[in-house]
Amino acid sequence: FHVIGPRKPVIALVGGEALLPCHLSPSMDAQDMEVMWHLNHMSGVVYYYGNFQDDLQQQSPEYQGRTELLKENITKGQVALRIDPIHVSDEGEYSCSFASSTHSDKAQLEVMVTASGIAPHIHIEPRSTRGIKLTCKSTGWYPEPEVQWRDPKGQPLIPETETMTKEENGLVLVESSITVDETSGENLSCFIKNPVLKVEKGAYMSIAHSLFPQVSPWTVGLSVLVGLLVLIMMIVSVLLWRTRKDRGKWEKNGEEDYGRLTEEVGKLMISSEYRPLVAPAPEWHMAKTNSEDIKLDDATAHPSLAVSEDGKSVKSLSQMQDVPDNPERFDSMEAVLGQNSFSSGQHYWEVDVRGKNLWKIGLCLDSVKRKGVILTSPENGFWVLSLLDGEYLALSKPPICLNVPTPPSKVGIFLQYKQGLISFYNLSDSSILYTFKSNFTRALKPYFNP
């Protein structure tokens, strides 16, 4: 007989479980055989079966309490080793061996351990004359991930420093820093990608212009004021010099001249623009000037959704309604579209998501498929943000996990059709959640999935 294992590496997630299958060819009863698992770079035994039973006395301490040999099909020569939970140290090449009284053979298989860490967080460090330093940080990755900074157009930026630190549990802590100036500092993003699963998680940072090192309007205004005061002192000195020649005239005319002088100074101060330095209002304030009156289209609603009479809210029902199965109605996706249709211009609306732990909102093509199962992604005509299992996701392909420190009670949606932008804003802290970038050529409709 021959022992056969999986041809491709077994991918195991840290903290999860892995099944390492192994079988005999041709199929035969292996109950009276010895079955043994080894991790090739480790001297001890991962698992041992013999004399019709498991023998854990020979097992290495690293695997005690977290392994099990699945023997449901051992009469057919099929077994599988379950390891739960997976540690980083479990990675490597394993051998699975069968031995009878007359023959033995073994197979080799590879286990690739991986972990996708938490969504990264970007924080701002003290600014300098060079600009603002941003540091992107995340932990819980394995193996070492790929890190990429991107500008507002999605083009990669070269980081100044990048460190990968191995923690006690073997997982990797990632830190990457970049310094930006006023021309490149708005709407930057940091993405960290798992090289095994090809899954990436990202964070976004929008920096107001006023945060960059620059000459303050207060400084300019103060300089003007000091200049005016110097000019005043010179004029007053001239007037005092003249009064020495004619004290009597000073008594009569000096106060009038000084009063007129201070009046002129007052006019200069008022006409000069001494404005305090403040950060500009968030972009969604500008977006609000393009507010739309959005109403839901009941004819598109899935049968399990109830749209209010005023078309301003939608809720899920425990039972399906008896509604006409018209072509525009969703029959599998529990969604409803807005009555509004956009083929140009700029449009803004807000969605109240308070108290909800699951939702999808955004826009989609008016021509999207309404029947059957549909993958919500830009490739299929959907530009959607979602809350799912406590994670905020931009439903691209693959989905992007967003770092949202403050859960939004309302989400603002801003469509800039010509520019190909759909932006989502967290109205709880006036921050931007995510911006989709595309090229729109067909009509779009608001999309809601409660």
C-alpha cells in the first residue's frame, strides 16, 4: 500500500482549527496498524495511534490537549488529524505514516499558518517644518504582511520607515510611517495585506490644510498691527515735537489731532482681516448644499421589507408579504432602492442607522440584476458600505475592513457623478468613512438593505 496526503498546502488560521487528512491506496482496514504524525523540524511525536487505540504518552507537550485523530473511516484507510487551536509554531512540513506487520509508508504534507490582524490605525505625530508624520500601526499578522500607503488617487507612496516586530505569540506587529506635506496630505490611506489569503485591511486619514506648518494669519495680522503702532508712535512724536513750539496751540488742537488719529487707527483695524486660524469645516458641510429628498421605491422592495407610507424608512418583517413579483423587485437580496435616479451632478443624503447592528447602504446601477443571488461589489454595479458582525466594511472585491473608532448614528452619502466619487461620512465625529472611485456612465439609484 501507499500513503497519500493532500497535494496542496493546508492553510490554517491562527486560533482556528486545521484538518490534516491522510489515507491508504488502495483502500483497506487500518485499525490494526500504527498511525503516526510528525512535524519534521521537531523531534517529538505530534500524534500516535497503535494497538487499536490512541497513545498520547508519546505525544510532545506542545500538542497535548489540542489534537484529535478522526477515525470514522479508518476501516477504509482514511484518517485526519485535527489541531485546535492553531499556533504559529504549528507551521511546517508534516509526515503521516502507516505501518502494518509487513509494510510501512508515509506521505509528506505542508501546513501554512496565517493570520490577518486587526484593522490598522493611523495616528498623527507632532508636526515639523517638513510636514506631518503619519504612522500606520496594526498587530496580529502572520506571516509578515505587505504594507502600502496610497494617495487620494490610489497610487502607492513610499514610506520613510517600516518595521515588523515579532511578538511573544509569534504574530507580527506592523508599523509604517510617512511624512506628507500640504499637497499630498488629504485622504491618504494605509493598507495591510495578508500574502497568503490575499486579504487586505485599510484605514483612511483626511487632514485639514490648517494642520500643516504654515504662516498663521494671526502672525500676518500681528505684523500689520505692529507696523501701524510704530507709525502711530512716529506721528505722535512729530506732534509732540510741534507742541514744544506752541504749547498753547497743543491745548486747543493737539487733542483733536490725537482723537482723529485714533479714529483712523480704528478704521484700519476694522478693515484689516484679523481672522483666527481654524480648521476648515468637514467636507460633508459642503455636501449638504447638494441635499436630496430621497424616497424609497416600494415596487423594488424585497417581500420581507416594509416601506413606510412617506417612503422615508424601511424595516425587516418576520414573514414574507404577498406582493406582486414585478421585474424591478428584489426576490433574494433583502434590499430596496430609492425612487431618485442620478445621471449627473452632485447629490447628498443621510441615513439614520442608530441601534442597528447590521446594514448595507450606498448606491447601485439602475440596471442591476434584481432576481437571484447577487454579489454586492462595484464589479456588479454596487458601491456599498456595510456593518456586519461588528465590522465596518467597504464591499469591494475583496471587502475592505475599515477602522471606525466612533460608531456612526447617521451616515452621510455624497455622490459626485462626474468625478466618479461616492463618499460616506460618519456624522457622529464628522469623519470620512470611505470613498469609492469609479467611472459612472449609467444612472445610479440609492440602495438600502436593513
